[in-house]
Amino acid sequence: MSSHDLAEKTAGLTSRVDNLVAIQTGPECRELERQQARLEKLTLAAITAALDESSKRYKDALAALDAANEAIGEGDEKMQQISRIIKIVAQAADVVETLLKKAGGL
Amino acid sequence: MRSPGRYIRLLVWLALGLPLVTACAAIPTGRFDALSAASRSVLDSSSATYSRIEGLQRNYMVFNPAEGRLTPESFKAVVVDDQGRKLDFDLRPRLRFRESVLEALSNYTDVLQAFAKKDYQGDLDAASQNLYASVSDLAARAPDNPAGQKAAGLLAAAVNELGRAALERTRRRALRRAMEAAQPGVEGVVDLIVADNVLIVQAVRTMQNGILRSANGLRPTAPSLDRVQLDERVSRLVDESSEILASLDALSRAVKAIPRAHAEIRESLDDDRPSLAQLQSLIAEAKRLSQFYGSLK
């Protein structure tokens, strides 16, 4: 039985015990209430165990998001490279102008 | 030797022709904004709801401490099973884990949004303007080429257009690649969060019932101020747990919409057919510049 199913079944049992407590009186009622309180906590323990089991399954999904973030990082670097190349082309004209000034006293 | 004007003419046609061939529908930055906002909203709402659940757990333990005399351990979320093993049922670390998962999802959508909108063009425009200034200056020093200034403008525009087209192609390709890689992860995270919310709902209902059961055992039978004060406190906790259950339901519905929205944005990036209006505009511009340049010869 999976942790998820166990948590569901114990929650259902807690509810049925609650119905029993409502119709009991006297010492049996108090003992039943004590057991009910304990069953509630065991239900909560089954639920947290199921959540812990589920936590392990997030790993692959989170790895896919990490891979996507890395791909964006690579894209960003490529975009900056294109911008740098265009700047170099523009700066080349500056260099030519400077050389012409020095050579021809323009 | 071929004249510089011929090279400039070729460059201009290339610059105008390249967008003609590769012109794309604009990247849907508005959709990336919406996806980021939706993910952030789910994260913020989940954080608030999880904090309320932690508060409910504290109240549950106050109404249901460990059996026997009160000690510092009485209010810890621990139960001993039939084999004597201590079982921890503290929801706090489990909720915080899920919050961090939703934060990772939200951060990813923020990265997409930032990349889709990042201004690389600003540097490109500045570089193109510098190019125009430099080439203009050079041309002005050549008295036998009075059309040099005009050619400088065309060259700068051509470089700008080539650069812009290259930037947008690269941006679109990177977004497609990233979103393809992420889609299974987005779906996986959402499926797990929705399934876990079912368990968390059970926990909230169990704690609500536990508070009511305990309060019924404590409640004075005769009407009194003590009874009213107890009733008042319990009614607040019942309302709180009802609101928590409603929030969890709303969160599950909201988070379920994210994978489909992500997939639709990814599909829209495949639409790189040029729009008719863009084509017509480019053709008109190319004709105008061709006539203008022809008049410079």
C-alpha cells in the first residue's frame, strides 16, 4: 500500500471513530476519545510520510528547469557576443579615421 | 577595383533583404509577462496559505498536546506508534519544501521574461550611431564624394538592421530551446504540487476535526463566559481552516493552468512566418531606398 493510500485510509478511519464517539457515554466514551486523538496524530504522521515520499519525485522536474535556465544563460551570452561584434565593426571605422588623421594630418 | 559605393549598395540590399526573408512575428513579451506574474502569484498565495496551515498546526497541538503532564516536549508534532517508534508529523518542513519548488518555477518564468525583453538593441543602436559618425567624418574628408554622408547613413542603417535580425533570431532560438527543455519539468512540478495539495487538504481537515473534538471535551455544559470564550476561539479556527481549504483548492486550479500556458507560448515562437504588413512595408522601403541611391550615382 502506498503512503498516499495509507494516509487516505487512516483519515477515513478517524472519521468513522468520530461517529462512534458521538453515540458513546461514560468511561467507554473517554477511552474512545483518547484513541481517536491518537488516531488523528497517526493519520497526520501517515500524511507527512506520504509527503516525504512525494518529495523525492521532484528531483527530475527541478533538473529540467535547471537545464532550461542554463540554456537561457547560453542564449544571453550569444546575444552579447553579437552586440560585441557589431561594436567592433563600428569601432573599426573609428580606428581607420584615427590612422588617417595621423598619416595625412587631416 | 570596385567602388566603395558598390559594396555599400550590396550591404544595404542585404540588410533590407535579410529581414524580408527572416522577418518574424514579434516575440510575445506580453505573454512572458503574464506567465511570470501568474507563477509569482501562485508562489505568493502558496506561501501565505502554508503559513496559515502552520498556525493551524500550532493551535491543533495546543488543543491536543501529548498525554500526561505538560513539558517542553508536549506541543511537538510527534506521536509514538505501537512499536514505540516516534513518528514526526510536523507539516512545516514539508510545506517549506513545496514553497521552494514553487519559487524555482517562478524564478524560471522570471528568467524567461527577462531574456525575452532584455535590451541588446540599446548597445547596437549606440554602436551604429558611432559607426555613422565615423564614416560620415571620413567621407567628409573626401571632396570627390559628396554623397559620402548619405552613404554613411545607409551603412549604419544596414549594420543596425543586420545586427537586429541576428539578435532576434538568436533570442527566439534560445527561448524555444529552453522552453522545450523545461516543459516536462513544468508539468512534473505542477502534477506533484496538485497531488500533494490533496494530502495537505486531508491534514487540514484532520486538524480541524481534532480541534473540534478536543473543544467538545473541554466545553462547559452550562452557558457561561468561559463557554462563550472557548466557542469564539474555536469558531475562528474553524473559519481559518475553511479559508485554508478554499485557498488550497484555488491554488490547485491556478497552478494547473501553467503548463498549458507555457506550451502555448513555446508554440507561438514557432510562428516565424513574416506578417504581410511587415513584408509590404519592407518592400516599399527597399524601393524607396533603391530610387534614392540611384539618384546619388
